[in-house]
Amino acid sequence: MRPDGAPIVAEDGTSASISSFLQFRNCAGGGFGQVRLVQEENGSWLAASLVLALDTLDSHPERHQGARPSGKTHGPVRDRVGWKEGLDPEFKQREPEVLILGAGHNGLMLAARLRALGIPALVLERNQRVGDNWRKRYSSLALHTPLASDHLPYLPFPSTWPSFTPKDKLGDFLESYATLLDLAVWTGASADTVEFDDASRRWVVNVGRLDGSSRKVSPRHLIFATGMNAAPNIPELPGRQDYRGTVMHAADYQGHARWRGKRAVVVGSGVSGHDIAQDLAEHGVDVTMIQRSGTFVMNTSTFHKVMHANHVSGKYSTEEADLLNAATPFGALPAHGPKHVEMVKSMDRELLDGLVEAGFELSDGPNGQGVLGLIFGQNGTGYYYNAGASELIIDGTIKLRHGTVEGLSAGGVNLDGGRFLEADLVVFATGYLGAPAVVREVLGDDIADRAGEFSKVGPDREYGRLWRRTGVDQLWFMVSLGIGDGRFYSKLLALQLAAIEAGSMPLQQPNG
């Protein structure tokens, strides 16, 4: 049922279907759910999908809306402590129960959830300011996702916010989010050594600070929120030491300013490769894109309608749309891919035909599953949401070459088949090693091996170790593909941590 009590009745092909939102309570708290019933040929009704998500925990009521903090107790209070003095962001009075590595959107959303539940959490951020991981990137970077999918908990974007959030604006918003929600974030900080103390059942982390000092903290829980794009993947190529130009990974690309009137080669035809090639081409750079294999392409407007329909339809609140999305397990999403591919080909036919005529190699993704097959069935690369680069490929402004980069020489790039491209700049938009590489760097091989391939979908059709038990006691991963997933699963992870603090969920996992 919708909040007003009315069911949603729609047609699903030739079968009638009914979708209803639910509310429930159990011995621990309350939550919401969504069920979709489909009528079979014999007239009976079958639950095609059902999702239940805990929203409140009785032991840790969320301090927001009607239960928000007072800010000041009225009446006389002896030895009153002011709001700011009572925050203790340096944790001089007690240890943090949770240590979060990374103050991107995932780390901040989780910290905000934990603060609302009354659980002390500290966030470590390597950069000097929250949001610098966005500010330091190229000037034209902006989110591709629709704004309706990108709201952060407790503090949604204002109604005047741009439809596509520019990277500097997002960085400033994240910094403001941390400030306004009183999150304890140490910037310019790194986890230099990390060990687990079996006697105290707590992590022991030596934190290096920006001023050269160090501080030891002992949280009960350690959480990686370092993102899917944590470690750039740049190939080792022969001749790099001989190359006279500039070579970099897409993560280090700062923008077009230095390259106007020069020649650039962008290696890779995914989202970053297209964005960077477009930025260069729009500012007078002679740019060539190297495409090694086919790419799945759709217009950004189509991406919103096909991939974010629940959030952009206007029918549902953010929370309702999140529940609808969660009703389908991640591993089941690729099966919906062929239908999405069919829709994209119909909606974007003119664009796709133009790309083919220009020599661009298109792909339908693995098994014809498009983006869903690429993200949830493979390594999450090989697609592009067109924001203008495709038109520049079609009209020849962005030149195109196919093949593999075999090495570099003094003046440029050596391709297979003995081909050569002159270049003053070479940008490798070749993806990322991801959060597992950071975990291995921080915790070492033994713990990383025990954690396993946590960022891949497992046999149960969910991510194996994300947002839940990891196989290593008191180690958690708050990693998501986008803000929307982070918004939804940050609450579920925070509630698990609160349940452990309350004693209603064991500290150690069964058989752990």
C-alpha cells in the first residue's frame, strides 16, 4: 500500500500486477517493505518480488524529525556545556566505536546514520578538505545520474540545485554536509598501521595527521569507505621512460588548460575516456580516442528513463524508490538487460546509427545485457552515458582509432600493427583496481585474502561482503556504485552496528 492506503495497480505485459508498500514491526524494531503480486493464468496471485528493510531499532532510536536533539535545554543547568564544546570531534573523552576510512559520500552518509543512532564514529580522510577527491578532478566533471537519485540522508539537495551536480559543487556540498551534521572528520589523516587486538576485541590504528603528529585510536569496528575507484589501473608499457610528453591516468587529469592547440591521445572508451576526450576537444585540443573493444552507449536522458525510472517518475518518494530498486537482487539485474538494450536501441537509434557510420564499435554487453550485464556480471566498465562526446565522434572532432597500445616512444603512442600516433599528452582511462587493492595495502595479504572478492556479486545474487558481515570480525565495507545505493545500504549497515552495540546481534559472526 501507498502511505494513503491505496494499492498501485498496473498492467505488466499481459498479466495483471499489484504493487503495495508495507509497514512491519518485529521484536527489534520496525521497517518498511514492498511486494509485487502477479496474476498467473489460473487466476492465482504470485509474489514476484518482496523486500523488507529494517528502518528503526528500538534500542537506538534515530535522533531526527520529532526525536531530534534539543540544541539547548531550557531552564537552569549547573555547569552547562555548550553544543560545540560537547561534540568532542578529537575524541579526547572516549574512543570512537567506529572508524571509517574515507570521507566521500559513502563514508559521510554512514557517519551521519551512526551519529543519528548515537554511535560515536570517526572518519579519516587523506585529503586536506572533505570533497577534495571531487575538487581535484577536471573542471567539466559532473554527475551523470539524475538528481532525484542522488540525495543524501537528512540533508537532500535544495530545490535550486543543478540537475547534473558539478564536481566542485558536490565537493563543497559534502564538506558542508559534514559540518552541518556535526560529523567527526579528521582531514589530512591516514591509517598508517592497523592491527587487531584479540584481547580487547578492538582495532588498534595509528593515525598520521597533517601536522606530522600521530594518534592511536582503538575502535571496535573498522569500515572501508574508499570507493570502487580507489586505486587507478595504469598499464606498465615499454618505452614510457623515453616518452617526452605527459602521461597520466584519468584520475589525475586536471583539465584542458595546458593542452589547447596540442595533440592528445585518450586510451579507453568508457565514461571517463569519453568525458576527458570531450573536455579536450571542446577546448581546441587535437584528440584521438583509442577504442580496444565495443562500448555500450546510451544518451543520458535515456539512461535516466531506463535505469532510474523509479526515482525520476515522480510517483515515489526517495525512500519508496529505494525500496523498489532493492526488491530486485543485484545478481538478478542482468536478466533485465536485454529489455533495456531493446529500449535504448529504439530511443537512441539516430545516435547509435551515427556512431556506427563514424566507425565507433558498439556493444550490447555480455549476453546482450547492456549496462546491467557489464556492471553486475563483469567488471563494471565498457559503457558510456552520452553527454556530448558521441556527437563529437560522429562529426570527427574526436578522432577514433581501434586497437591496443603496445608501448610509448619519444614522440607518442605505438599501436598494434606498427601504427603510431603523435601525442603531447596520453591519458589512460583504463579503470581502477578498486577498493580490494586499498584493503590489501592497509591490512596486508592475510586479512585481504580472508575478506575475498567482496565487490563481486555472489551465488546468493547479492554482493558477497558489502554492507554486511565480511568474513573478518568487526571489519566492514561501505562501498557502493553510486549515491543511491550508498544512501539505502548505509542505513542497513548502521543498524547492524547499532544492534551489535545493543547486544541483540553478536559481535563475532557465527563460526567466526
